[in-house]
Amino acid sequence: MTKPATSTPRPVLADRPARAWQRMLSGRRLDLLDPSPADVEIADIAHGLARVARWNGQTVGHHAFSVAQHSLLVDEIAGTRNPEWPAKWRLAALLHDAAEYVVGDLISPFKTAIGLDYKALELRLLAAIHERFGLPHELPNDVQNEIKFCDRIAAFYEATRLAGFSLDEAVVYFGEPENLPSKLANTLDAIAPVPAETAQSAFLERFHVYDKTV
């Protein structure tokens, strides 16, 4: 009697090597554990950030408030506060959350729970991004601190205008913005989420303005 044909059993998922890379729409393959600047592409960054939601998506409006839109806001605040900054520091402000195109935007409580491993991964990705676009791996302390300060100003307005925080809560976690120019304050008061395609195009346009002179 002919024995029925047998097939080699497929390996179970546990037998497969762990994948630590992300395939990008540009065709690049970015290794998260050892990211190469050569695998970083601004079109991938803009596409990804425009589709990553701030505040875990818990914001008002028909669209998510994206990291791309937040990045534009931080850059605008930084430019208003530091009109003497060269293009490279404005570019650094625009790219301050660029690693999130790969790892997403984890809310602060979750980052705290995960601990230093996540932060180390994020910093490696950001260093590769900086190298790709002609920025130092580590920014000067005064520039880094100023970008963080502008980030907190943006977070205060996002929290109170979009994410349901009371003013008192936002002051506790982000500090209260003071002495903002009226034009900037009006812009921050009126923030509203835009479609992903709009945020993506605006992010790319702003990037190309700075990239020409870095």
C-alpha cells in the first residue's frame, strides 16, 4: 500500500528569528536596534508622523492630532522665541519627535512604566536621524533645553484645547506658558487637528525650507 505523502511541518513562530526591522514605504528597511542613517528617508518620517496620534488619539475633532502637526507647532514656538536661531536648530526642533515615525508616540505614563530601554532605543533612532540630516547626535544643552521648553508649551495648549485637561491639571504637568506674543498665543488657542495628508505635506514643506541651508 502506498503511504500517503507527508509534508514537512512548518516551523512555529517561536522558531523564527525575531524581527527587529521595519519595512518603509520608500523600500528601505530600518533596523531598530542598529539604525543606519542611510536607511532614514524624510518621506517615510513625514508619512509616519502624520499618522501617529498624540494623546493616544484622545483628542477632540474629526481627525487625530498627529505628531507631525505637533512638530510643526513646536518649531513655530521655537522660531518665535528664538528668531536668531540658524536653520539647523529649527530643523532640530521640527525633528525632535522624529523617532516616533518608527516607535510611535507612547504617552508619558507608559514611557515611565517601560523605563530606560525604550528611551535608549528612541535616542539611537534620533541619533541616526540627526546624522542623516546633518545635525549633531547630541544638541547643545541650551538648544536641547529650549526645544523641551517649547515642547511643554505645545503640550499645555494641546492638553487644554484638545485633550480634555483642565487648566489646573495642565499647569501641574506642563507648567503655565507666560509672556507669549499675542500672535503666537492666538495660534495656539486655535489649534485643531487636520487630515493626515495636510499635516504630512506641511511637515515636508517646512523640512525642505530648513534642509536647503543646513
